[in-house]
Amino acid sequence: MDWPIGVALLLGLIFCGVPIAFAMAGVGLVGVASIIGWTPTLSLIGQTYFDGGRSYTLSVVPLFLLMGNLVVQSGVAAELFKAANAWLGHRKGGLAMATIVACGGFSSVCGSSLATTATMARIALPEMRRFGYSDRLASSSIASGGTLGILIPPSVILVIYGILTQQNIGMLFLAGLLPGLVGIVFYIFAVRLSLVMYKEELAVQPKLPLIERFRALKGVFWALALFVFVLGGIYVGAFTATEAAGMGAGGAFLLTAARGRLTLRDTLATLFDTAKTTAVMFFILFGALFFLNYVNFSGLTTDLREWINLLGVGPYQVIFSIVIIYLILGCLLESLSMVTLTVPIFFPIVVGLGFDPIWFGIFVVIATELSYITPPIGMNIFVMRSVAPEVPIERIYAGVVPFVAVDIVRLALLIFVPGLALIIPQSM
């Protein structure tokens, strides 16, 4: 089966509602069988799933998921919001800015965009409403801040990218740190931009004495210490990313116990949710890995590379074309599906053009972040709606416009200043 037929069949199955894990595995199975025959294909698919299931490297996924779920259970998000509000609440739009900073801090020990959005929505939305913030600004700042969960390490999407492309996961984590901090700064600017665009008049809180602001940091000390411990251990070479995941999960367990949140019922629910999410992600990942065999056998990447050479376009024109493709796919697919679908095709082409594979991982994640807040399928926006169903979805979409704009600027900055992602991993 020629690759244009295979790709068309895959997209057709996805848009017809077939789960992407089964669509990729099914197309890969038929495609590879049409090239090498059914007997070796069935042996290959069995080996792919078996090797994936017993992979030591893949244990990083459930361990980081468990770490994030335990941090959610610990209730540390409320302390992060309280600390950020103590430092920013006296500014115009300060509560929305504090929400962005708290989302960034929570992402650093959670790693899940959806969990960050859901948790911060329950904490920050009532407080912003109390001070007269419009639902448009309040909900959009929470939904946008939640996107930081897939970039600021530990990021499960970066783990998936590392597995698909055989890149060092620890290096990817370190590469995501500085762009993640830039994202927080840009989102704070987007809050101010939103105030100007929609002419909102907001009440501000009185400025707290300096001693009170430092006291507010006390509640987040151990969560920040856990983040520094995990990332610092990777940076200095004390342990690998997989070992860091185990250490992080153990640290999150102790943090939850120290805060008195380690009840049997909640812990069993956390373990069940971790196992369920891991199973879903593994099915998608294994389907993508087998589809990658079809990509290689069919010569898809070779044909695309030759086509690019015939067109005579430069490397940056290819990158900007990929940005457009991600913006379109972001309107139709969620992040994990986008990454598993596109990375096997784009990665060899981009690396062949001379771009750094670690840099491309951060590029993919930032481009994917947009899918969480772009219509019509912005997963963070739907999570926000589930927490606050009374907020019209069109108001949330209107509110995220400034945040989408600054994300596009951040993506352009990453393209023209690749050192933004590479300076920390290259210093190891």
C-alpha cells in the first residue's frame, strides 16, 4: 500500500471517530503487510507491543503520572496560588497574573495540562470572581496557564517525544525549562494586553508587607524543593530521567503524607487514575511505534525530503509550514494524538535539514500547546467548562486570543533563537 493511501486512510479513520491508537496500529498493520507480507508483519507487531510493555525506559511515564497525581492529591496548588497572590495581587490584573504563576509552579511538579487547569480552576476562579474579574479573563487565564503543564518539566509529552525519537529525556526536560519560564512571562503580559483590549476595570488588593509575602512562600517550599531535587538530580547527573521519576514519585508520596492527605480512599483513586491514564497513553504510543514501521517501509520521509528538494524551499520555510500544519491539526486533535501522528513523519525531515533534535522537541511541544486553547477542540477550554458550566464557551474563546497571540510570538522566538531551548542542556 503506497503511503499517500495509508495517510489518507489514517486521517479518514481518525475523523470518523476511530481511536487514534487503533487507527495507527490498524493502518500500520495493513500497510506493512502489503509490503513485507502478513507472517513477518504479525511477528513484528507482536514484538513491538511486547518490547514496549517490558521497556525500562517507558516506566518513566507511569512514575511521572503518579508523581503529578500525588501532588494534586496533596493540595499544594492552593498554597501556590496563595503565595503568587501575595506577591502579585496588589497589581492591576494581579489575581490573573498570580494564577499564571501558580499554574507554572504547579506544572513543575504535576506535568499534566488538564490536571493543572482543573485544579487551578477550582481554586482561582472563585477568588477572581470575588474581586470583580470577568468570566472571560478569569477562565482564559486559567485555561492558558494550564498549557504550561506539557512544557515545564516533568512533561509527559516530552517523554513521549523522547521515546518516539530515541532522544535523551533528561536533556529534553532541561531544554523545556527556560522556554517554560518565558511562557509564564509572556502570559503575564497577555493578561495586561487583555485588560487593554477589553477595557476591564478591576479592584486591586492592598499590598502586603514584605514579611507577609515571604511568609506566604512557606507553604510551597517543599513542592519547590521536590522540583529542584528532580531536575537538579538530572542536571548534575545524579540519576537518569527514569530514576528521577521514581525519586519524584517517592517525594510526592512523602509530601502528600506530610500534608495529611494520604487517605486510603484518595490514594486508591490516585493509583487507579494513574493506571488508567498509563494504559491509554501506552496504547497510543505502541500504535504510533508500529505506524513508524510503516512510515519507514513505505519510504514516506524519503519521498517528502525529495519533494522538498525539488521545490527548492529553505529549512525555515519548512519549519513555518510545519507550524501551519500544527495550527490546523490543533483545531481537530488533542496534543498526544498530534505528537504521535506527526513526529514520526516530521522528525527525520527536520533533523535532515540540520535542526537540533532536542530543539525540535521543544518546538513541537510549544506548537502543541496551542491545541489546548484553540477552537473548536481546546481540551483545556472544555476542562474549564466542566468546572464552570455557566461560563459561555464563546467568552472563553474570546478571552484566550491574547494568550494565543503571545504563544505564536514565543514560537517565533524559539525558531530564530534556538539557544533559548539549548543553552541549559548544552551546559551539562
